[in-house]
Amino acid sequence: MKYLVVAVASFLLAACGGEADTASSPEENTSPPAIEVEADNASKTLDASVALDEMAEAFVKLSLAIGVLDPAFVDAYHGPKEWADAAAGQEQSFEALAADAQALLIKVARANADAPSLRGAMLEKLVRASVARINIAQEQFYPFDEETRLLYDAVAPQYDVDEFYAALGEIDTLLPGEGPLYERVDAFRNSLAIAEDKLLPVFNAAIAECRKRTLAHYKLPDNERFRLEFVTDKPWSGYNWYQGDYESLIQVNTDFPIIIDRAVDLGCHEGYPGHHTWNVMIERDFLNGNGWIEYSVYPLFSPLSVTAEGSANYGIELAFPGDEKITFERDVLFPLAGLNPEDADRLDSLNKLRRKLSHSRNHIARAYLDGDITREEAIQMSMEFGLQSRKRAEQSVRFIETYRGYVINYNLGRDLVENYVNRKAVGRVDTWLAFRTLLTTPLAASDIEAAQ
């Protein structure tokens, strides 16, 4: 059987992402139709596994059809080529897709109620997210928290802005001087940019180390592989385009200076034990091993993204616990890049403080999309709490306008993954085992949070 890979969305990761220049004003938002599952006592006595297989196939075909009208929806596809061809060749309308999605949701919810399973529960949440995304694609927007609950099965907490200001105060002490704090941070970080002629050896060394540390704990298919490319004119800093058959294309955007710490971050996030590793395990265990066809498609706006982004971000710390990351950077990457290793410790201190500000993006996105602040206020807040130049802050806000609540997957997703692993793991080896269990179990955010 021939297979087709379709990769049509871009999303900023601290590393991955996509953005658009325009978006509907939050003031124009209207309430979308309610998503409900109708009660119906009539049921067929079908074998639960066969029924799920049929509904999973319907979900894949529905996702491909949505992707025709909403190109950001399908991030990757490596299922039967004829299904993608059929979707591309049919006339579609959001109204018809909404009816199909709602009907499938009712069917899946009924089947999962009759024969509960982790697979069925995830499929139900995937279809529910599809219904919500169809509404959003028609500019029928939800309040921020309701949107993230429907799409990602997760809601970000409310934030105390004073905690962000406290972190800024600590950074101000670390990098004293005149002028706005974001300018001082930019100047220091840009002094540690990798020269263009050093990018390839630095990234090769970083990814090789990420891979070595991952393979010390996981057995991946012998033919798993990746290609590395440096690109320009992209709205994201790095991206993993999963090709299927255990192969990834990892692209790194060189539009902005690439700071030395990004080599390990992107190597882990996009590669090992991040996106590439997760995709390989999903294809090997879920799709090929279990025959779960729903995992031949990756809908970007779905509960899968919590695990995808959260595990990729947590994977950096998993592979390089404690001081191991900064030690590797100082001893190996700084010399390769021709940078002064004496700056490594201050960079590490800055990054630890900046992490305290990571959730500020959720705070800004919620306020902006709910209409509580203007676009200009969102840009100013992104400059202040994100410690970004105006150009980068504008890019950040464009990402929010396009991908909306997706921002929670990076930081809240990371927190959920870290907490899950900490609950499950006893020792260092158990940490990798717990992480692998998470990657190879169909768990949505609420399941991850509730797991003991």
C-alpha cells in the first residue's frame, strides 16, 4: 500500500511554530454552537475493537477533509494515499463537516460509554476537538479557557502577575545596566550567537549527544533517521516534519541569530527524546503494532499536542538533568562555536530565571483573545515579560492570533509531563521508563494529571 506524508502546519516551539499576519478581532467573537453528545439508548452489539477501528477510520478521513479547508489542521499524515486523494478531490463545506463530526462524536461517545478504554476515550476527545476546531475555523470563537479545554483537554491556571515581576527583578540584578531590561537580555544573548560557518558542527554535536543519551535508554527501530536543514524566511525557529517510516526532517530557521543554548534545546525538542522519538514510537507501537489507524494523522489542534509539546520541552531536562546541559555546552559546544566558555554559567542562570516567565505567554494570550487587552498592549506585555525586542514580540502576538490557545501546550504541557514523571519515577532509570510509558499510552491532559 502506498503512503503519503502531508505536513501543512507550522507551529512555533520555543522551537516550533506558525503564524499569520492577520486575525479576527476578539471584539468580533461570537459564541459557537454548543458541543453536546445526544443520549440514545439504541446500540448495536458490535465487537468493541472492530467498532473502534471503523470509527478511527472515519476520524482519519474527517481530519483529512477538515485539512482541505483548514490547512493548519493536519500537521502530518502517513496513512493510505487514496484517502488523502479522495479528501482533496471532494467538494467540502464546513457545514457538512460539522454535521459529520457531530455525528461521529455521538457514535464514539456511545461506544466508549458501552465499552470504556483508553483508546476510545482518546478517540472521543480527538473527535470533540475536531468539532471545536471546525467552529473556530469559521471564526466562531470560544472563551480562551473553554477553547483549550475542548481542543487540548487542558486549562491554564490564573496567574499572579507579581510573580512575573519578581522574576524580572532577579534578571535585572543578574544583568544590571542602563536601558530596558529586554535590550540588555538581547545584547547578552546575541553575544553568544553561533556564527553561520559554525552552525553545522555545533548542531551535529548537540543532536548526536541528545541521540546518544536517548538510545542509552530506548530501543528505537534500526532505520530511524533524520535529516537536518538550515532554512530562512520562516515564522518558527525550528520544526520537525515527520515523514513517516521512522524518518524526520528537522529544519532550523536562521532568520534570527541562533544562540548557543538553542542547539541542545532544538536537538532534544525536535529530535531526541522529543518530537522525532515520540513520532517514531507512535508509528511503531500505535499504528504498526496495534493497528490504530487514527494515529496515521496528527491533528495539530488536538489533545495529542499536549503530549507532543510537553514531552519535547521536558525531554531537554530528561536528557540533560541538573548541570549536565550547561557542562556539555561549556565543555563541548562553546569551544566548537568559538565562544568564551566563561559566559556559560551566566547564560545558565539567565535561562533558569527566564523559565519563571514562561507562563506569561498564556496570561497574555488569554487576556488578548478574550478582549481584555488590545493588540498593542499584548505586544508591550510580550516585550516586557517575554524579554523580547518589538520585532520578536510582534511575531509572538501573530502566533497567538493564528494558533490561539495552542500556546499552553509548551509550558502547561511541560509541567504536566514533569509532574507525571515525578509521580511515577523512583530513580533515574525509572524516570526514562515513566517518560516512555507516557509517550506510548493514549493519555490526554486530564488523564496525565489524574494518573497516580
